[in-house]
Amino acid sequence: MTHAGSDEVSDDLEMRGSLEIKNRAISRTAITAALKDPRVTRTTGGMSRLTGRELPRADVTLGEDTVAVNLYIGVTWPSQITEVTEAVHAEVEDALATMTGLHVHRVNVLVSDTTLASGPAPVSNPDASQTVSPRPPTASPAAMPVALLFGFVLLGVAFVAGREFLIAQGHFGGDRWIADAVFWIAGLHWQGWMIAAAIGSAVVGLLLVLIGVKPRTKTHSGLGGSASTVWATPTDIARLCSAAAQSTRGVVDAHTVVTRRKIDVRVARDPGFEVDGIDSAVREALAPVLSVAADGRRSTVKHTSAPPTRVT
């Protein structure tokens, strides 16, 4: 009986190949898991496909042994958004861990659309596991334009250095920019305009430092309190509030403006209904939305009388 040598064993292992998981496969796994919840809507085809705004969709970041996913979904109205997103979060995280075998570092669920449901909202599983809230989505760093500017400046310096090297090697003729600049700077003496240049340099330097340390602004608001697993943009919150207000009897139209400090709901009521009755009904309809989406904002409801409809 003979035994294979170490070289033969290593060659045999190499012949077995390797496993590679594509981002597209992970994205499809996350989308399929999200669609298991009947409250998650699907938007595809037409302009959505051309603009890359299909829902649900997943942006995947794949590390060596870890995976992170930003999952964008649409939710039927009226559904309890926090319940939907917690259920989707748990389902997607479990599916990714089971199907890929990778460590799921982060799953961000972001509500990008709401659709009015034709029937009653389904009831979620009350035993859905609670998850720890990851960091909220933020805007691009404020220092990004400055970083791009310095990047182009460094490319220009590299070009000048390469030109000087070619001239020094005799590949082509021309004036040496670096040498001329050094001689010009060495011949400078103190002049009045240098005071303004020094002050301007100090101001620009302080501005760049402030831009560099400025925290990134939040682009989404957490839904459901401090331990949020889902975030929505101000536009999505405005749509939720408008849909809730329009579902009230006697409301002809509703428009919502969401800022960092307040939520302003403007309601156009039927002239046949009293303001007090409409106001209380609208506030009651808004209460479930504001309980999860207000995020510390102050809410106001303003009323206008809709013009009567003319019948010809």
C-alpha cells in the first residue's frame, strides 16, 4: 500500500477548485427573501428598469468573509412599517447566512415607496427577532470636493515632474518650470500684497479644517425610535402622512412638507364638513405614522376649503 506525497496532496486540493459567490447572487437572495413578506411590493419594468429604480433592490458589499447589504423595498399602506422592516431584516439576514455561509455584517432596510393596499394589511409575526440598529445612512463627506480638488492638483504636480524629468534626460527641449519657479520665489522680498495673501491663506486653511471635521449629515430618519432597523427619506415620510390624511372622510386633497424640525400637513377639506371634525379625524389618522416617523419633529395640520366641483 502506497501513500501519496505532500506534493501530490496539494495538487489534488488545487484541482478541486474554489468557491466564488457573485454580488448578483447575493442580491437575488436578499430580494427573494424580502418578497416572502406579502406587505413588500414589487416594482419592475418600464422606467423603473431603465432608471435602475426597481423595487425591491439590493446593493451588496462583499468582503473576504463578510457581506453587507442595503435593501430598498416598497411597503403596502396601511402597514406597520417597523413590523414589516423588522420581519424583512430578520428574513434577509437568515437567508444570507444560510445560503452563503458568510458572516452578515450589516443589513440596512430602507423604505423607498408606499403603495395603497386594496385589502386589509396582513398581520406580522409577533415573534420576529429584535435586531441591533446599525449606523444610519449619511450623505457624502463634506470634504469630498476638497479631496477631489487636491487629487487633480497632485496629478498636475505629477505631470510637471514628469515633464522636468524628460527635459533633464534630453528627450525634448523646453523651459524648466520648476527651476524657474524656484528662482522666482527665491528672489521675492516682502511686499504689501503679502499681508492679504497671508490672511487669505489662514482663512482658507481654517475653512478646509472645518470641512474636514464636519460630521456627515443624515439623509434618512429612523423609524420606530432609537433602535431603528429602517430609515426613510423626508419625501417618503411626507408621502406616508399625505396618504394617511387623504384616507380621512371629508378630505379632498393633502400635501405634506417635512423639514428637519417639523412636519406640516396641509389639508384641503370638503366645504360640507366642519373644520373641528376634520382636524380631529386627520390627527387621529396621522397618529400611527407620526408615532414611528416623527423622529422628534413637531407636527402641524393646516386646513383650506376646497372649491366646489362644477357639474356641467
